[in-house]
Amino acid sequence: MKKRSSDSSKLDRKTVERNRRIHMKSLCFKLSSLIPSQHFKACDKEHLSQQEQLEHAATYIKELRERIEELKGRKEEAIMEESGRGKYRSNINDGGLSLPMVELRDMGSSIEVNVISGLNKNFMSYQVIRILQEEGADVVSASFNTVGDKIFHTFHAQVKITRVGVETSRVSQRLEEMICLGSANI
């Protein structure tokens, strides 16, 4: 009778261990699927070992943390600049910054567009999205934050056809024209 219970416990441990491995493999696959394909550069993530995929994930998370710290620093600088001007803020030139401002980052198969506008500026997010779509990119996320009297808009877009890509100088030019026309209508 004791032999049967020890065999049963061995089977239970094997089953538990197999289920644990299956669960870990599933979690690793899920983690890998969250990493953008451009982060893997030349290698195909399906052909990487699980260890290599985890290493890429760790590197990607580290890069994201660095980006977050950089953005926090920029936000703190903007807040300090805003609080430093206080009541003496100039609405004419906005402390030397010509608002709205556009910054475009080409990251291979993705594009990041940052637009800084004032609360009183006539700026429409759909216009940026439309321009990106017309130029061959799909917007995957858009967000904004308000700091003082400025609004920080961020748009993330993926290139529709990676072989063709997107002409970022043309996108930048169109965005600048859109911003200038929008500012003139105020």
C-alpha cells in the first residue's frame, strides 16, 4: 500500500512540474509577444531560444526605464520653467518657445511624434493622425499631458509597409505646415 502512495506522489510531482514548465513557457511567450519586432533587429524572434528572448526582453525593459527617466526629467524641467516664470509669464513668445512645437523621431519601423501646444492654441489631434496615415503609418497610441499652460501630445505610429517605410522629412514638413496653419487661424 505504501508503494502505491509513493508512486502517486511521484506522479503528482511530475504533473506539477510539467504544469509549472508549461505555465512558464506560456508566460515567456506572452512576454516576448509584448516586445516590438523592431527591437529584435536582424534576428527573427521565433527562431531565438527562450533564454535569448528573455535577454531581449530584459534589454527592452531597461531601455523603456531609461526613456521614462528621460521623459520625467524633461517634464520636471518644463514644470520648473513654468513655476520659474510664475506671474510674469509672457503670452507673446511663451518664454522663447514658439508654440506649438513638433518633434518627430524615426525609430525604424515606428515613429514617435511629440507636439507641445498651449492651452489657447487651436490644435486637433485628428489632424496629426490623418497626416501619419496618409504618409503610410498607423497610429497605435496617442496621449497627452497638461503641465501649466502647455499640452504635451505624444503619438506612436507603426509603418504599414516596412520595405517602403515612411519619408519622415515629408511627415515633419506636413506637420509643421499643419501647425503653422492652425496657429494662423487663432
